[in-house]
Amino acid sequence: MTVSKTPATALGVNPAALAPAGARTAADVVTPEVVARLTRGVVGSGRTANHTPFTGETLAELPESTPHDVAEAFERARAAQAAWAAAPVRARAAVLLRFHDLLLDRQAEILDLIQLETGKARLHAHEEVQAVAVAARHYGRRAASYLRPRRHPGVVPVLTRTTELRHPRGVVGQIAPWNYPLELSIGDALPAFAAGNAVVMKPDTETALTALWAIDLLVEAGLPPEVCQVVLGEGPVVGPEVVRHADYVSFTGSTRTGREVARGAADRLVGVSLELGGKNAMLVLADADVEQAAAGAVRACFSSAGQLCISIERIYVHESVADLFTERFAARTRAMRLGNSLAYGADMGSLAGERQLETVVRHVDEAVAKGATVVAGGVARPDIGPLFYEPTILDGVEPPMAVCAEETFGPVVSLYRFTDEDEAVERANATEYGLNASVWSRDGRRAHALAARLRAGTVNINEAYAAAYGSAASPMGGMKNSGLGRRHGSEGILKYTEPQTVAQQRLMPLAPAFGMDDKGYAVLMTRSLKAMKALGLR
């Protein structure tokens, strides 16, 4: 394994020699047999390929879908969906619970694939396994409760009975990104399956093997194979076709593309959920435990090399603890180990693609040129791999700099000082995004009050992001330009359903009856409405 803080070339060491003898390689994990098994159900008449960020080498040749292939995938999914929806909810949920156990038992396989396709450290890959297992358990246990028929008060007590039913939407079109290829593909599909839908999934081609492995495992757990169809290809070609055929669209990605997806869904009057970009803020209050906050900031900013929608890119620190926090945070950051092997031990892995590296380099170099200071990091590490970049802390960042407002989506964070909490809240909210935030304080009540003022879909207290995201019973999503809709909790499964109200009227109609004229009926209803209010009826 390459684990380094000093460029290997500067030491006169061949980086390849740093890999331990007998270490697994891409060729060991992604064999022709594995690729053939995972891609056998992909609807695609063309050919494409994906690559590993660790070296840039090709991992696998994959089917590539055309617009015709996408239409065919939806036809197959629709043909299978009715029988799946007819199965009892508990039978569908049982598939998720079996998948939960299989995933944990065979996690070594998927951890290798996640690392090879994303370049992330193994511990960060394991975060995806944790998140998907939590979602599988949650919806496996709670789906029947979320979806059960519900009785509601009718317009006239006793005389009117209403029942709310939940029907699956049909075929969900899902467009998943590359940065969390297990969690943001199969993790989002699980509640859709539990609700009785079929899914046509378009994972990013560069991380398709991860999604395909998880679908293969779901089929092993009991999901009918035709209920989940996979299409692969370029986003601008395949993505709009998924939107064009879907009964509901689930999208995770950039705000720019999210707007295009929303427009396409609006044209067809189908629902859509979007988790989009973020420029997330962390607030370190004067009474924070500085050591705890510094350790949390490392997780907040550099997990998955900062390529996490809810990772922190701005830290606001009270001036009374700013110097100490900066010192502790910088020391922890400089001590981080960069690694590229399929094993635990590295603190951070690689960026996933050239575009991410180019953005990171542009943001850091421009900030420095305009007067910002590099507190830690600030350099690429090609000695480890072509897309490695050191975890970087910037100070002295000002609004004209791109890194101040644009989403970097890499291992770069900017430090800012504040003097009072109203100022901190105002500056944290001064962004077009509102996905996640983090507050650090020894006073829980004070932190909760401040958290409620932050315009972000999730706020973590004395934690970076995992506390809110990992709590699958609670909704997670963005405000402002960070998206629409929520995953997790009741909203995470009910969005995949169509609500239907069935109302039964008994004994007398809601109209003049028994010889009553219009005026008499109006008087009766007026008195009844006043009486219902007086009785406290809802």
C-alpha cells in the first residue's frame, strides 16, 4: 500500500515498490468472469469502459445503452412491476432484510469495487456499506407501517369514513452519481422497491460495477431480476431518456443538471426528487471542545477526499479559539496518510476524475494568487497516483476568490473568523446552497437554538455529517439550490407512492335529503360546522 506524507520520488523510491507483496490488484478483483456476471442484465447494444482513479487504467468493458435500449428497459420493468406490487409489503420488505445480511457478510467484495472505481480510502468505502445496511434495515422493518392504509376523519363524523391508500408510482427512473456509487444508487432504490415500484437505474459509467454488484446481491436476496433494469452511457444521451419514460425521477448530482432533470419531469407532470450541490458550513463556537472540533473537521472536510455532497468546505471559528483550532486542525491534517491500496490504513484516497482535480487546483492556485494562505496541503501528489491531492486548508479567503462561493467538491476547506454568533449564522447562510451544516459547542441547548437558524436540510451538532445522515428514520435533503424532496424516513418512501383517498358516505348524502330544501340544508350544515368547531373536531 502507498501510504505517504512525503513524495516518494523525493526519497528516490519507486512508488510501485511501496505496495506490499501479494496485495490485491484491479486484475485480481475485476476479472472477465465477474464483469460478465454483473453485466448480463444490462440493456445496451454499444460498448463503453470505466477506469480506476488509482492508476487511470481500464477496469472493464461495459455495455452502452442507446435511447432505444432505454425504452426497452422501461418496457421490461413495466412488465415486471405489476406482479412485484401485488406481493405483500412484508414479502417485499423481507428482501431488503435478506440483502442487509448478505451485504454485511460479503462486504469485502464491494469494498474492493468501491475503492477501485472511486479511488476512496477503504474506511470511507465502508461508510457506504454502513449507510446502505442502515437503510435496508430501516425500510425492511418500517415499510409496512409507512405504507399501511390510514383512516382519517371524514367531513361529517360517523357519516363519512375516509381511508388513505398508498400505490406505487410504477417505474422509477433513477440517475445516480459516481461519488457514492453504492449508497446513492442502491440505497435510494431500496425504498422504491419496498413501495412496490420497479426501477430503471442509470449509474455513472465510471462506477457502474458497484451498482451492478449490489443489484446482483438484491436478486440473490429475492428481488425479481426484471424489477431492476440498468442502462449505461453518457449522461446527456441516456439521462434525458430516463426522465422521458419514468413515472417518477430520483436524481443526485449537480445543481445545473438537476434543473434540467426538473424541467424534463415538469414537462411530463411527473414527480422528482433532487439532491444537489452544497457549500456546507461548520461553526466552531467559543465554548467548543477545540480538540474534538479539530478531529471532527478532518472527517467533515476530507472524507472521500471531500467528494461528498454534505462535506464541509467552509469553517467559521470564533476568534477567541481560532488560533488554537487552526493549530490543532492543521496538525491533524498534515498527519493524514494518503493511500491507494485495497486495505484499511489510509486516511484519504484519490480524487475520482480529472475534472475534480482541475477544479481543486484552480480553486487553490487562484486563492493563493489573490492573497490566501495555505495552512496545510496545497499540492498534488502524482507520486501516489495521477489524481491525488493533499488535504488542504486555506486562510485569508475573500469573496472574489472562486473557492469562497463555488462548490469545490474536493479536499479543500477555507477558514473564517467571527466575533459573534449572529454574524456566524448570517455568513453561513450567505450562499445559494443549503444542504448540510455542523455546529460545535459544549452547550447542547445553545447549539440547538443556533442550528434551527441555519438554512440547511440537515445540521449536525458536535459531528460532521454522519449523525444526521445515518439516522434513517429522519428526512435528509437540501434547501435552496441544494435540491427538492428528501431521502430517509417517511418522506424517503412515500415519495415513491401515489396517495389515494377512498371516502365512503353512509346513511345520508352530503346534499339536501329527506324532503329538505336548499336553504334548510345550508342552515343545517352551518350549524353542524359551528358545532364541530365548538367540539374541537379536526
